[in-house]
Amino acid sequence: MPGKPAESELAARWGVAPKTLRRWRQECIGPVFKKIGSRVTYLLPDIEAYERRVSRHATFAYPRRPR
């Protein structure tokens, strides 16, 4: 995965369908993305930052939602 992974590469990394990422973008969920024309890409630092934000040590540890 290079510095600007495409939607399909991120979907494979997380084991979700590309359609899931599309829905998350519509719902403002997930990492920051870039869209140029019809191509959607993500920056690796944004992906890693999002992964750190949603990481949990137990199932009961929910992060606080921003207000």
C-alpha cells in the first residue's frame, strides 16, 4: 500500500467491502479522504491516525464522541 491507497486497497486492508467505505463517507465516518474526479484516495497518515483513534483495549471501552 503506497502513500496514497485507493478505496479498494483500504477496503482490503480492513476486510470490508468498498461499498462500506462509500457508506461511511456519506455518514462522515472513517478517515479523511481525497476525491479527484471519480477516484477516491486516502493518505496513509490519515488512515493510521484513524486506526489509532478507534483502537480499543476492551469491548467496553468506547471513545468519547466529539460534540
